[in-house]
Amino acid sequence: MAIEFYDVKIRQKVKVDEKGVKRVTFKTKGGQIRYGLQAKTSDGRNLTKFVSKADWDKLTNLPIAK
């Protein structure tokens, strides 16, 4: 299954295979926790997609980035 990201540089949506996607959390200055997914393009650029906690919890097959 592939996950869709938006590539800002080429201004298009791209699909990345689940093997290259990791789950991440971000802590805001206000102390909130944001949930997201990260992947890399074929030329090494980072892609980030913010998701809801419910969607983040459903993707248990993806590793959590350190």
C-alpha cells in the first residue's frame, strides 16, 4: 500500500510505499503533540504529512522514528 504526500518542490502529490514511511510526533511550543508521517523522495528530500491521532494509531505496522 502506498501513502500519499504532497511534494512542495514539484507541487504535486506523490505516492510513497509504506516501507519508506515512519511515524513521528512533534511537540509544539505550547506543549501540544502533533502526529505525522515522514518519508524521503528518491533524490533524498524529506516529505512530511500531518495526520490525526486516530489515523496515526491505525498505522501500527509503520515504525516510529527516533
